[in-house]
Amino acid sequence: MNVSQFIAEVQDVLDDSSAAKYPIASIVRHGDRQLRGLYRTMLDANKEYSNFTMCVDGASAIQLMSNVWEYRLPTWVMACCRVYRRDSDPASTPTFSPYKWSPLGSVRQGMEIPKWVANDRLLHWSWEGNNTLRVWNQSTAQDLILRVAVRPAKMFKGRIASPAAAFETNIINLPSPIYGETELEEGAYINSDWQVSATGQDIGLHLGEIRRCIYSDASVVYGPTRITQITVDSGFSTWLQTYDTVETLVMLPDEHCRYLVLRAAQACFQKKNNIPGMRAIQPELAEEGSKFMTYAGGPRDARGPSVYKRTLHNRGPFDPDRINYWWY
């Protein structure tokens, strides 16, 4: 579901296709806030959830104590799941995103640093909140690889005004938004999916193509102006040209987007104190909420091979010809 489809479905629920009562900008803002709330639910229910791998340098760490190092992470990092040493780097490491490193694939993941240890004097890490990661009982700052959970980027739709060069098929120069807002922090659009929903030329081969953002920077000087530039994981079939329309997809599986639509509509109803409207959607809202919690509450590999045990105890040796005294 892209931004245009999301707005249309919310307007269907609100019975306001002309946006006379509920402005589109308000619908998008409610959708952004509700989506981030759903991601918070996923993290609270599943502490091992992560969806991006990033690198941090020891040179940027702050030595808080003689054996404690503090790393400041971007505000779009909601939580940290795993921490590893970084043993080797390629020749070019311009950003925290390993997708931008050259040659790609040269970085090597080293030993995992545990989050919890029985003895606090041993090496471990902790999540301190306020986008702060600390590594304890380490004499020198280490280069690290982090598996983190990234919050959803704000919804965006716009029409290309300053296209990238013809050979930069993996670059999107964001125009002024038609719907949504532009995020300014470096990397704020990471993991967002972008779709070409309309082309300026009828023969555009990239119509409908979807790519994932692996890096974004709002301070790129492009010609005489400063723009927000999106780098995607794979190039489009043809480079984006003037008047091509790009928009983000809702960062939820399509089968759960209905829940987000109802949550956004409920927020709009609350703004107008529309009690009959809130009552009308309540049964479906409760049903979709239950389905979402079933999806969000379990481990990531619940439907495949799993390392989780059915019980907390290992079963003892079993001999079918003898009484199993282990159970007594």
C-alpha cells in the first residue's frame, strides 16, 4: 500500500473523499504517528526484533570512564538487538551504512559482545536510552557492527523536479512533497520502500518499480540548491526523470494495513468528536488489532526453524523398557 492508497482508504472510512472535513495533511500525520506506535508494539512484544545493520566507529565514541565507552546513535534507532566487533574495513567507509562501503562486502563481522553477563566485570554492552549505547569493561574504543530496529520514516509523495544523473539509477532527489513531510536527519529514510507511481513519459519502464532505501542525506548540495537524496538498494530500470512521481509504501505487511487505516481514521474521528464514527469502526478495529498482535507478538522465526524450546527444561534419557524415574 502506497501513500495515495492509504489516504484513499482512510477517506473511505471517514466518508470524506473530497477532504472537506478531514484535510489530507492531517490524515498523513495521523498515519505517521499511528504507524510508529505499531512499531513500538512490535518492539515491546519481541525484544529480538531488528531490521537494519549499521556500523559505528570507535573514533566517535566518548570515554565516559576508564573502561566505559559511549556511542551516540541516530534518533531513528529505536532499539539495539545485537552488538559485534568489526574486525576489518574496506578502503572506503563514507557512512554508517555498510551498503555504501566500497568494495561492498569487505567488512567482516567479529566476535559478538554479550548484552548481559553474570559478572559485571566482564565485557558487555547496555542500551541506555536516549539513543545511547555503552560498552563496559573495554580498555580501548572498538569499531562495532550493530543490529538495530529502525523506526518507520514519514510518508512522502512528490514529483521529481531535479533528476539525478542518467547513470545514477539508484538515486532519488526528493522534490517538495505533495503529501507528507521531509525528514532532515541523516539516514532517517532508511528501510523505507519507494515506488514510482507515475512517469512523466508514457514509455517509462520503471513505472511501478519498488526499491528500498539504504541511506539518505538531507544536506546534499546539488547544483545551486540543497536537497534530500535517497540511495536505494538496486537501481531502477531507467533513471528517474522530471515529472516522475515517487511515493513511499506503508512499512507494514499488506494484510495488516487495514489496522493502520482504522487507527488513523479513529484519530481523525476523535479530532472532530465524532462518536458515532468511532462506534461504527470499533468491532473491525478490535478484530484487526487482535490479528496484528498475533503477528507482532511472536519471535521473528515463529513460522520456520526456531531455536526456541517448548519447555524450559531438557528432557532426560528415556528408555521405553524401564520406568522413567526422571519425571518423579
